[in-house]
Amino acid sequence: MRLYTTPKTTAAYYDRNPTSKAFNSKFTNGGPTASTNRSTYTAPTGRKLHVELIWLTHQRLTAAAPVGEWQASIHFTPSGDGLQPIVTLIDESNNVAEKEQIVIGHCTLVLPGDQINQNEIDASTGGTILNASGMKGTEFDA
């Protein structure tokens, strides 16, 4: 019996004109803060992005009166479709120094026209929070 395989005709993504991309934001906000987009990446025509790392962290710096929901998030919007959350940290704690963090590796492929957004919001009255978020990936020829 003979086993036939099709030869690979496309190089691995990291060999197709790779470019590292990194997006980070770090902000200290006094509540309330409306939904704020901190960064946006859109894959250009003829390019894709392999997202290798996404991270979010937030920390209560000073107490709020009263506390409301506060969050940091990263969203994915496929070309021609609606907003889809990748990861969201949501907290209602009013404890000073309360901190939450999440790190996700190798989570998605961004195709031409797709978008990644970093967003935050604080519905508290008074008080301050620290929100930080980011992502790292390799952009390559589609």
C-alpha cells in the first residue's frame, strides 16, 4: 500500500514576512468613567495576526463611595460581524489594593479586516482604579 501526501506549499506563518506587534495601556481612573477604548488593532489587507498573548489586570487604589462595577476587557470584531469578547475582568470590590489579573496565551487568529480592542469602564462614584491591558502577536503575510 502506498501512502500519498500533498506537499506543503505555504511556509509557516513565522516565515512569511513576520512583524512583531504589541499594544499596551495603563491608566489610573477616578470613577465614574464611561466605556473607554484604549487601543485598536485592525489587520491590514494581505496580512494576518497570530495573537500570542493577551493580559489584563486591574487594581482598586482608593475606595469609592459607593462602589460600582468596574471592568477591563479585550474584544474581537470579525470583519462584517459584531463585537465578541475575548476576555473580561469584572469586579465590584471596594477593598483598597484588591487586584485581579488574567493572562491568556495563543488565543486567536486575526484575519484581514478583523479588529481587536482594549476597553475599560468604571461605574463607581469616586475612588480610583488602575487598569492595564495588552497583547502581543506576530503579523504575517496572508
